[in-house]
Amino acid sequence: MPTVLPEWSSAKRVPPYTFLWYNGMCALILLILVFLMPGLMFKFLLFCATLIIFLMASLRLLTIVMMCVSAKPRPAIFLETDPRMGTRPWPRFTILVPLFKEKHMVKVLMNNLAQLEYTTHKLEIVMVCEADDPQTCEAVRKHLRAPFTLFEVPPSHPRTKPKALNAALAAIPDAQKGDIISIYDAEDRPHRLQLKAAAQALCTDPLLAAVQSPLGYYNHRKNMLTVFFALEYASLFHIWNPALARLRLPFTLGGTSNHIRRHVLEAVGGWDSYNVTEDADLSFRVSALRGTGLPYKIGCIGYGTQEEAIDTVQDWVQQRSRWLKGFMQTWAVHMRPKSRNPQGQMLHTKTRIKTAIALQITVGATLLATIFHVPSILTLTFLLGADALNFIDFTPSYALFPLVLFGYGVAILSAVVGAIRERKPRLILYSPLLPLYWLLHFPAMLIASYEFIFAPSFWHKTKHSGKDIQ
């Protein structure tokens, strides 16, 4: 694969203490301004908060309306000589399945992947294991059969999933690589027709670079945490992502069940080995390329994958801190001034503007909401209490409350409609409690902020029990 330009990688970063110095100076200047002009700064910050909440809530409402007026796709029937494919043959797939300390997951996982309906001679499933994880390697060897193969990743830095994926893809001879590269995780249970749906979508639209399958959880009823997690995914994969795809805007790919054209993946240099949410980063790398004169786009397909939801707060915070750290890395990389795309070609102004907008409403908005959810609640509570005790006059700012309720209401409505479209209506009963779930993001954000500076490529391994995967 070609080497990507340095400005497109998280490997290029500001030294930790330089980063702290610059940000400390910015914080100091802000505090001085607040001290010198408290009234003006309060109004300015209030205006910024009002504008952001209104714009994001309005966009969320638009996506809900878009998905409400669109019917769910009917189940398709795929034939070996499918008329939608025309004279084109079905493409070859290479599926990469990264595993680390997952020996207890291997047997059921391989059985689930074996149920994917696709021509065997056009399918290769590579189980990507770490060479210093002999238990998982041995478990894979025990169950190897066509079309499965094993690749052992030599230990090296950084110890991340994208590094393992890059190593595995590079080790496959070009003549054996598939036309489409797919990713699955250890706990995945994909729909048997998912590959055919991805192939049909990619083959019939030359500008479609990658497609994302909707993700859901098969253990969503286990406890309140898994219920909230399922509501979050219902909103993301059944409302937000499909709507952005229809608007031809980039959205963050999921870490699994995405399918990408190999020549596009190789053109952007593969995955960023130093980014711990390589999937989100890849979305914006791909969107910077151009196909036949027009920019590539990312789409969604209807056949999904069921995963295992994390069911303990400690594990959830660890996983979420990695996701948020990766979002910080992605935002930092794609906010850098660039004149060329990952291939070294001139970056079109229209593409840069569209990507910048998409970056703010996906990655940027997520980070802002996570950072300010808890401080905003505490600040509003303090101001209301101080106003009630006549310490300050908060009356002029009461207009903010309907807007805050509008923002929360739209976010909850998105989860409700997503649950209905996913055919999990029982989740709706718990949707009003989602703001309590969002409080958990704050400790995850604190961990992510620290690691973004001092341990950017450290990978919090997600634990899988595998108890309900069958």
C-alpha cells in the first residue's frame, strides 16, 4: 500500500507538554476575559451554546423526519445471476477478523461467519491473531477449514487493531486479495445475506466507496446499561448514519461490518495504525478521494450484525474512553490544513468544505456534548439555585431552558424512532432515562483527555463473555 502523507496520520502529533502549554495559555486568556468582562463573556458563551444546541437539534430533527418518510427496505433475494448486477460477476471478498485473547470466542465466531451466504471460491476469511497470543492462535488452528486462514501479527508498536489489519492485508498476495475488504469482530453475528447486499450496493454505484451494516445487540435486555447502549445504537445506525448517507455527507463507520473497495482502501494507505478509532478516521480519508471526477461517498445497507453489548459500567467507561480518544485523534488530524488528499492529489475546495461540516456535526458535536453535558447541568443547577436565593438575576436566560429541552427531546426522539425501525419497541419505555446514561460519558471523557496527551495509541481491550453469541 502507498504511504499516506504525514498530515493524514495520528502518528504526527504535538509533544505532550507543548500541547499542555498552548492549551493552558488559551484557558488562562479565557479566564482573564471572564474576570474582566463577566457579563459580556456570559452572554457570548450563552449565545454560542444556544446556537450550537439549536443547529444540532434541528439537524437531528431533520434526520428523524427523513427516515420517518422513508420505508424500510424489503428483504431482497440474491441470485447467482442477479439482474441488478447486469453482466458484472460477483466480486471477491477478503474478510479480516482481528482477535486478541479471544480463544473462548473462536469456535462460535467461525461458525457464525461460515453461515454467510457467498460463493466459497470468491471468499477468504482471515483470522488475524497476535503471534504472542498462542491460545487464540491454537483455537483458530483447531477449527480451520475453507475459506478460513490464519495470519499471525508479529509483535510491534503500536499495539492496535488497525496496525494488525494493515499487516494482514499487506501479507496477502495481490492476486489473492478480494475486490472488497470487510471487517468483523470477535463477538459478531452477521446476517447471512450481508455480503451479497454489500456486493450489490458497491457494484451498482461506482462512486460508493464503502458501506456500513447496521449494528445492534443481541443481549440488550440484560440490564439497564445494555438497554441504553441499544437505544444509542438504534439512533446511530437506523437514523443518523442513513440520513447523512442520503445527504451525501461522510459519517463515522463502525468498527465492524463495514465493507470497502480494496483499491480505495489502498489508495488512502489503509487504516491509521496510530488511531484507536480507525473506522471513524477512514471515513474522512475516503471522502477526500475522487472517483470518476466526483468524490467518493459512504453508504448504508439493510442487513445488519448483532454484537455483544458491554454490561458493566467499568468496562463501558474503558471502551467509551477509547472511542472518545479516537474521536479526538480523528478531529485533530482532519482539522489540520491540507492542500492534498491522501494520494497526494490536489484537494478540491468543495470536498474540504463538505468534509469539515461533516466532521463537526459527527465527531466534533459528539465531543462537545460529552464534555459539556455534566458541567452544563451543574452550572444550570447552580444558577437556578442562586437566582432562587436572589444572589443573581437569572431571569433573562430562562429562554435557554426551552431550547435545552428541545435538544434533549430530539435526541430522545431519535432513539425512539430508531428502536421502532430496528423492531425493538420495548426499548422505548426506557428512552426518557437516556440523560442519566449520558452522565457516564464524563468520566470516560476525562480518561480519554489524559490518554490523548500521554498515551494516544494505548488500546483499552473490550472484554467479551461470548455467553449469548449463539
